Amino acid sequence: MATLRQVPCGKAAKVRKLHGEGPVRRRIMDMGITKGVDVFVRKVAPLGDPMEVTVRGYELSLRKADAEMIEVEGP
């Protein structure tokens, strides 16, 4: 199982599944990250937290913990 956290900078991946529970999962979905959407990793901070991604045409910053909950296929 690959997570969004493992996708290298400059690569894209497709969301397969969201893990997590309740409000955390809902918050990720409210940001536009849902099953089947493509996510492009733009930048990763030097210590890995946060990472900047492009999803549905806008830029978004995600914490490591949130990126670990997003299962992806690809790059």
C-alpha cells in the first residue's frame, strides 16, 4: 500500500482510498481529496512536513499525518 506521503516531489498519483476516522477523514474530503482524483506533489518541506500538492486545480498544504491517511496508486 503506497500513501501520498511516499510520492516523490514532481510526481502525480491517483487517490485509491482514504483512511482515518470521523472529522479527520471529513476534513480531507472537504479539501477535495476524494477517491479517483489525481494529486500532484509540488513541494516537500526540508523536514518533510508539510507537503504542497495540487488537487483539482488548486494548491494545498498537507501535514505528514494527513498524507499518510491517503492511499494512492502510481506514480
